[in-house]
Amino acid sequence: MESVYEKFSTNIIKNEYQNFQPISILNLNAINKKTTFKVDVGDNFVSPQFKYYISGKVVQHEDGKDFPTNSKIKLIDNFVPHLFTEIEVKKHNKLLDQIEYVGVASTIKGTVSYSLDGNGPTINSGFQSQFLGGGYFCTLGNLSNFGLGFFKDVKYPIYKGGFELTFTRNEDEYALHKEPDDPLGKIIIEEFLLRVPVITYDDITKVELINELKELSIKNHYTFNFRSWQTIQHKNLSGKTLNLDVTNIYRNIHNPLFGIVAFQTDKSPNPDQLKDNSGFNHCNIKNIWFEVNSKRYPEELLDLDWKNSKFAIAYDMLMDYKKVFVRTYQELPLIYVNPKQFKTARPFYVIDLTRQPQNTAEAKNNIILHVDFNENVPNNTICYVCMISNSEFIYDIVNNTIRENI
């Protein structure tokens, strides 16, 4: 598919970002309400590397006034995804990609996937937040930062646009952290744009390209391939074991490639804004594994003991993920993955499921998470399970229809 576009790449006459406004701005700051964008570009093409632009202000919750100059209230690391509970991506009315618990999913993906490069995707996005003391903020980042694999993995231009993106607003306390003496804060989004790269070919080239894509459509070869990041939340943990069956919650028919597990203790919901939701807890796990179709991954016992600093194997599992999907960890410093930060803020349990036999029938295999703790899990602990899997959709450009390739 990419080779088809490469053939016509020298005949591009314009490739630049266009800003798209939401259909309505009435719900930008309405909790649990939706803000929708429609991205249509007529008979042109778009690159899937969409960006977001969000600006606004942090004010005192009670009266909307500015914070005093000595205030320590801050927007937490990776605060932008925490502004939303869910994001849906549709093209021609077909749901392609969806992410829930956006702040958690995005923080996991950012930690295991991104590099802290001066020209990289995280510098302006708030992943390492510099917004302290209230007042105005402004962020710019890739939509893929939110955990939306479609906008990261699809590399070639897409015909006509026809996208509908819906963002559901979250409560402010998920993105704010204050000191006890500070008043409660409130986040006001003033401007929210999508920046979409629109590609224009010369007229003759566009006709030739569209004709080739029609031929691919007839053969069911015009496809969108990307990795989905589905995040599952489980509350009410207790005792020294956890057995969580996610078979019927997991959306994909195909088996997952990786499972990433994270825990937060006494964090969100956080109405007093005294807890920092960007951090995670190791919960002194001893062993963790997935059971997929009665097979265990990993098969070995990890025998971790975080209180005695025995977590080297868990750290190595995180780095193995980078070898498979990122391949740059030896060249660039990474965000929050040195051993000390791994233990205190980003203890993500990354389990490789890529070597399992893939299911061939249109039925899900059983997927069960097993966890053994060295001690009783703390009260108010939430478990998040992030399942990474392949998704593929076939696009018929003649009829503007899309179907999932099962």
C-alpha cells in the first residue's frame, strides 16, 4: 500500500496543516459531555498524523479568580489526556479506534514507547508538565499520544477524510495536583483544535492514484493496519491474589500482542486534588502472568520483591517491549524508565504475548490475568490492564464503506 503512494509522492503540490474546529464548543468544560470534530477534505487526501492543540487557564474553583503568585497547584505530567475519559474515532460512520481511561492508557503508552528527544512528540504535549501556579497553558501534540494507534501506525495518505472524532470530558481533579494550603483548582479549556495534514496532488496524478486505489479496493487490499490499545479498569482489589478474567471485556477477536498491567493506590477519583494521578504503584507484586487459551505467559516465576529492590526482571520486561516495537532505546534517553523512576512512578508490568498461536476461528480465546502479591494489596487500589492488539479494516473507496477484516 505504501508503495502505491510512494509512486506518486513527487507529484504532491501541497502538504500542510489545516485547523478543524469542533462542531460545538458548548461542552468543552462540561463534565461527561462530548465534543465532536468532523474532518472532511472533499476530494483530497489526509495524512493520519493528526495533531491536537489545546489552550486554556487554571483558575480557582470557587470564584474563577487567578491563583496567588506563591501557589503550588500544577497540571500533572501528561495532563492533557487526563482531561478526557474516552475518545472515539470513526471514518464514514465506522468505529475504527477507541480509547478509555485515556490518561492512564496514554501514560503507559508514552512511558513504554516515547523517547525524550528535542524534536520528538512529547516536548510540547505536557507529558513532562511545566505548568505550575495556575494561569494560562497551551499544548500541542500528536493524537497518537492519547493511545490512538490509528494515528501512529497508518503511514500513508487516506482518501477523503470523512473522520468523526468524539472526546468525552473528564473531571478536572484527574489532571490537577495542589498543596494543602492551595484552594481547589478548575481547568477551563478555551480553545481546542485538530491540526490535520492535508495532501494535494496535481489533477492528473490524483486521478491515476484514485484509480489504483479502486483496484486495490476491489481486491480487498486497501486496508488500515494499526495497533489498538484497549485499557480495562478493575477496582475493589483485596488480599494477596488477583484472578481477573478479561475475555468478555477485551474487544478484539485476535489475541493480544502484549499485555501491560499497572496499579494505582489511593489516587483517583481525587476530589481534594491532593494526589498526583500521574504516578503508579508497584504494590509489591511477587508474580504476574496472563493465561491465554490455557497457556501461561510468562511461564517462569518472576519472584519479585520490590521492598528488597528485587525488580530487575520486571524492568527488563519493559525494555524487551522496546526491542520489539520501538527499537530506539539504545540511541535515545527514555522518559521515566531508569530503575529508580521505574520503581517509584512507572512500575508497569509488560508481558510479551507475541509468540502465542493466533486463533483462527471467529471466537475469542480465554484471557485471564493472574497476580500474586507479597503482602495484602493496599486498600483503594485500582488495576489497569492495557491490551495491545492488531486491528485491520478494509476500505472501499468507491462506496465509502469500511469493514473490519476478521
